[in-house]
Amino acid sequence: MGDADQFTAVFNTFVSRSAYTPGQLATLTSVPKMTIVNWLNGRVSRPRGWHGLVEVAAALRLTEAETNQLLAAAGQPSLPALRNQPAPARVQQALTFWQTAVPTPTEPPFQAVPLLPYFVGREAERSALVRGLAQERQTAVWCLHGMAGVGKTSLAAQVVYDLRHHFADGVLWARLDSSDTMSILAAFAAAYQRDVSNCLDVASRSGVVRDILSSRHALIVLDNAQTSAQIELLLPPTGRCAVLVTTRRQDLSILAGAQRVELRPFAPDAATSLALFAQILGQTRVQAERELLAQIADELGHLPLALAIAASRLAYEPGWQTAQFGERLRRVSQRLQSLRYETQNVRRSFEMSYAWLDDVGRLLLAAAGALGRQDFAAEAVAALTGLEEDTAVDGLRQLFSLSLVQSRADGRYTLHPLLHDFACELPPPDGLAERLVAYWVAFLVARRYLPGAVAQEMGHIQVAWETAVTREWIRPLRQMMDALMPSLLTRGAHALAVQYLTQAQTVIETADDVAGRCWVLLRLGQVAREHHQLGEAENHLRAGLLLARQQQDMALEAQLLTELGVVQNCLGNFAQGKSLLTEALPLACQTKVTDSLLIVLEELGILALQEGDDEAAAHHYQEGLALAQAQQNEAQSVMFFKSLGALYHLQGAQAQARQLFEEGYALAQRLGFHKGLMLLANNLGVAAFAAGQGAAAGHFLQTALAEAERLRDEQAQALIRQNLTHWTQQTGHLKLFI
């Protein structure tokens, strides 16, 4: 007894079990905080005197046997010998603890940790646990599980204090992550005046403790369980005791059949997060800086531990302005680094969960960190790691069981934002960048006409795009943008399209890629045309056409001629437009540029309709609709439904027209195709007005105007407002989009 290593180990065991910080112990005693820290880390191998040890032992509420163990490890006399020695008044007061601290039958043990002073919320979970644990039935076992930092221990403490007077034989509390089973059993037995030090193996000691608990009505809290083995020997026999286990794990076999309560981060409405801030920062400051603090809470994913650290740093560290601290938290490279405050540390709490992962789990978590900060499919992380999808799904189940990912009802997975930051720091799988870009290129190519599916993954696509830009991979950039353009234009995301194209253009100019430069001009012209910036569109397209002809690139030439033809039609230069489109048609057929061919057929149909050649218009539209459906280009199918419906409406076939409008409108709704919704809602309004259905006409026209405003399409807004005026006045003819 008395060697330095043993003192450090014994002292750490008792302090860890108590959950007190060095600062809290220093406050409760006259021992300086730095001295306590030095005892814990072994820098002081043996305390010089016994006064401070006795004070700390009393603050830790150690039994007399435990105190003698600590004193012996420090090379000091036992308590009986010390009681007769002179000491300061505060030490004499501490010594009286072991004369009065022995529980009597009327004073049941209460080993709960102190209540968190800034605890807020959790009303539903707290009520469920109190109600469930208080039920008079045989050994109720409840499990409170959730991710690191979510506040499981704090909630358990609130529940214990709520139930303090319900359990006649008291409350026992054990920190399973910082104390061994033998010590915990000794503390449980000592709470009922039993010494089990003569039980030298864990099984016999467990048996004695179970015997002690067999006839008692006590609540046992097993905090931060990591394995079933930690729990098994601490469970009471079937009887009147209740057990509450807190854990990050959802796969502990010992808890099969236990009642479960999941604890998640606070709700994203920020109300509870702001209430926590108010507990530390004060209500006045929270009211004055409500918006800034709500932004910080959002950045931290409303994780209680992170919120408490941020609030503590703002409250107690000099020089911080809320906006300044919020700006630091917005930088991914500094976010986790900023979330530590003395012993509180978000990254370290995550590391404890990460340590339990096997190689597959670690690989998958790193892959998830390489994706965007949003939900993801198992297929995506499988592709990024090179694992079979079934293997990846099994690995994701492991992450789920450790509360490192959440599983959604649709089969997708989510990482808490701060866990995503942690995953970003992990060593990436070999070949990650190449796999990331290749997977999302293939994804976009397969779903180029499914804007809803593309929109769902835009966070991940953005990461893949930035990776390709950073590495100057021109071919993947072109492939991604070609496949992404229909979705961006369908959703009216013109600014995002220009942003991507400008980034691609920088990479292409650096590489002096003439064909790539031509391609950028085509796409910029297409976006400008969709945004009704016709002069800019024409300039881009004519410059691109010149380059395409110099390069003898017939596919690009077909696309540029097509776009130029559409621009000329929009400008009212119909003869020139028809000439360009007619020139583009054979080139598009020869090079199998289907997107351009569909546009040519639609535009030629519009020109034929303007010329009064209904038969030619119908032929172009029907051919285009059949081709669009064969290519599964649903956005272009919407446009042909619009155009064919307009043709039938002008011919007086109202029922056929309305059927086509409704079919196109339903398809546009499913796609989230805002331009199609605008066009077809207007045309449905015109058809309803012609049929004398005033209310329906007004509804559709208002819907069309809302979509036009969303798209910032001023020309369309003017036409629709004119139609609304005629509808209001019940006069005149309403105009179709043809």
C-alpha cells in the first residue's frame, strides 16, 4: 500500500464515480483545484499531509472503509488514528462525517449525482420515466438511450430526484464507465451497512448484494452502460426494485425486453435551446440576441452538451461577442475545436463511441462524413467504400446501435451535424474522391429527367461537384452538368446553374480545353434563354457555334443551332428561327442528341401552329411526345402535353384539351417542374373559363401567377395578370401558353 501508482488509481476511481469535477471539489473543500488535478494525473505521487485527503473524502461521501483505503494508498494513517490528532477546524468538521453519515433505517441511501443547474425541457421523456419506474411491479427495467452529449445522465438525475421519496429503501447510483463492478457492489452494500470486502470475487460479492436488495424497494441507476457484462452482475433479483440504465448503445442483449426511452437533441424550433441559453446567459441577453443565439443552436444541431459549452464560453470567457463566436462555429475546421470547456468536450464524447466500432464501422462513418450534411442512402456509402451493399447495411446497423447514425422510416440514414463534422476528420477510405465523383456522375446520368430524385441528393451532389472542381477533373464536370441541367432548369434554379458553369469554365480555361469552352458557352446560353436574357443568350450561343464548327463537333453544333433557333423565336424572328431549327434537325438525328431533337420538334410545332398548319403542328407534337416518353424525359413530356392541349383547345376540342392539360399538370406536380406548373395552370385556367367554371379558373390562374413569381418570369407574369383581369371582369379572351 502507498505506492504512487496505487494512490492515483484509487483516487481516480472515487472521483470518477462521484461525477464531480476538480473545480467542484475545490469549491466544496479548502483544497486548491490544481492540487486535486495533480492528484488525479499522478503529477503529485503522494500527498504530503492527510488534511486535504480527509476533506475530499468527506466531500466525495466515501465510506469509512473507502476513506481508509484512500489514506493507506497515500501512505497515511487510518481514520481511527487521525481522530485524536490536532487539525484545523474545517478538518475536524470533515472527520465528523463518519460519525453521522452511517444511514439508519429511517434514512435510506441517496447516491444520486447533483442536479444540473441549467437543465431544461424533456417533459415528455421525464414524465414517461417517472410514471414507468414508479409502477408497483416486479423489477421494472427502463433503458434511456441516445447519442453522446444528448443529456441522458442529466435527465436520469431529474427523474431520480422526482422519485426520491417514492422508493422507501433509497436510490443507488453507479457510473459504469468510470468505476469497476467490485467497487460498485461494495458501495451498494455499504449503503445498507454491509461490508463485502471479504468477498474477493465479483460473483460472490454480487450474490451478497442481490440478497441485500431482494426484499427492498430501491431505485438503481446504472449510468453510461457500455456492455451487458457491466450490467448483469448489478441487476437486483426479481422483486420490488426498479432499474434505470442510461447508454449510448441500442444493442445490449441484457436489455432485451426492457422499456425504452430515446433521447434526441432538442427540437429544431430552438425554443428549448434558447431556454438552456437563458439559464446560463440570462434571459435579458437571450432576448437581446435571440436571432444570433438561434443561429448558433442550429449550427450545433441543438445538442445539449454543445449548447451548454457554447453558452458557458460566452458567459464566462472574456472578450467573446455572440456574433464573433457564431462566426467561428460556422467554420467547419473550428467548430468541434471550439466546443470544449474545461472537462466538457464534444469531440472527446464522440471518440468514446467511435472507439467501439470495428473496421467496417469506422470506414462507413468516414464515408458518411465525406457526403453532404444531409440524409443519405446505404447505396451511397457502400459505393464510397467499395463494400457490398449488404455489408454496408450491416455496418450502418452497428453505427445505429451505438447512436452514431439515425435510421429514417424511408430506409435512409442521418448523421447529427456535429457527428458529421467529427466524421469529416476521420481518415478517408482509399480512392474516396474518385469513388465519390464517379458515383454521383452515374447517379445523375441515370436520373437526369427525375428532378425530385436529384433535388433530394443536392447536398451530396454539391460535395462531388466541389471535389471535381478542386481536382480539375473536366470530363466528370461536363458529365455531371449535362445530367444536372434538366433538373436545374426544371426547378428554375438558374442562379445555381450559372454558379456551377462559371466554376467549370474556370477549370476549362486553365486547361485550355476548346471543346470544353464551347460546351460552357452552350450551357450558359441555354440558362440565359430560360431566364429570358435573350441578348446574352444569343452572344453565348453564336460564340459557341463558331467554336463548334471550327472543331467540327457536330453534336455541339446541333445543340447550339437548336438553342439559337429557340432564341430567335423568342425574339420574334420566326423565319430565322425556323431556318436554324431546320438546319439543326438532321444533325440532332444523326448525332442522336435527343434533348435537342425534342426541343426542335416542339419549336417547329409552335411555328407550324402560328402559320395555321395544324396538321404539321400535331405531327411534330405527337412525334415529340412519343420520343420524350420513350426516353423517359418527363419534363419534356409535360411541354408536349401543354402544346398538344393548346392545339386541341384552339380547334375547339375542349374535352381533349383539358384532359391533356390535366395529365401534364399532374406530371409537373410530381416532378416539381415549376415552369410546367406555371404553363399548365394558366392553360387549365383558360379552359375552365371557357367552360364557365369561374371558381376553378381563378384558382388555376392564381396558381400560375405564384409559379411565375417564383421563377421571376416577368413575361409570363404579364400574360397571367392580363388573364386574371379578364377573369375578374368576365370579359375578353384569355390567352394560352402555346
